[in-house]
Amino acid sequence: NGGIKGAIAIHASTKDLSSETVYIFRVVILGIIISLLSTVLINQWFATSFTLPFKALNNTARALANGDLTARVELNRNDEFGEFAANMNYMAEELEKLEDFRKTFIANISHDFRSPLTSIKGFIQAIVDGTIPKDKEARYLQIVIGEADRLTKLTSNILFLTEMDSNKIHLEMVEFDIHELIRQMVLK
């Protein structure tokens, strides 16, 4: 009727309770330490697997920007980093080819300009020095004019190539009779 009929008392020594508490505390602390270490190791692995490819790509991009067209990315991966590295290496190869073409083009242009300039200078110098007789000066001056025309044509061709390269000139495709063109050239 709402009264106490009995009681159960459980007795344990404080020494047993404190050793159990210490054991539980050790297990919890050990679990926390293992969790922290595994988290740090996993984070380090993720950071390394992402930062090293970025560093390699960045270093190669910087080398290419500074003119080292032989720089390549050394990444052998089958993920987006590997694909990006392959694309960067392809770009570097194309830039290297383009640079080789540019050097060859400049060397050829320099040679093509040097020949007429040498002729012009030589004939004018010979006329000024009196090496060429007065009666032949007109003939050599005609040669000088021809060489100057050649330089003008070379310059025009270079400007035309520049305009084509910058898409300022649009080619229009038309049908024509090549036989008629050849016939007209032969008749000239």
C-alpha cells in the first residue's frame, strides 16, 4: 500500500570500482588516440595524393611560361590529374614544334632579306666608289630597283601571312578550271 517491503543492497569495494573506471578510461583514451592517428594519417595521404600532382603541374606550367619548352609533367596516373598531365605534355610538345617552326621561319626570312640587301648595298657602294663606269650605272640601278621590289614583295608576303594568322583574311572557295589556268600561263 505504498510502503517499503524490502531493500536490496549491492556492495562493492571502492578499489574494484576505481580499477574498472581506470580500465574504461584507458579504453576510451586509447580509442581516441587511435582515431586521431588514423585521421591524421588518412588526411596526410589525401593531402599528399592531391598536392603532389598539383605541385608537379604547377612547376611544369611555370617552366613552360618561362620559356623552357622541354619541361614535361611526370605523372603516371589514370585519373583527372593524369589526363591533365598528358594534355599539358601534349601542349608543351606542340609549343616546342611551333617554336622550332618560328626559328626556322625567322632564319629563312633573314636569309631572304639578306640577299637583296647585300646586292643593293654592293651595287650602290660600287656606283658611289666609281667602280662601275657611268655608262653602266643605269643597268645596275635597275638591278637595285629589282632587288628593292623583291624586298617589298617579301614584306608584303609576311604581312599577308600575319593577316591570315590573325584571321583577318577569309578565303572563299570557288570552282575553277585548272586546265584553263595552266593554258593561260603557258601562253604568257
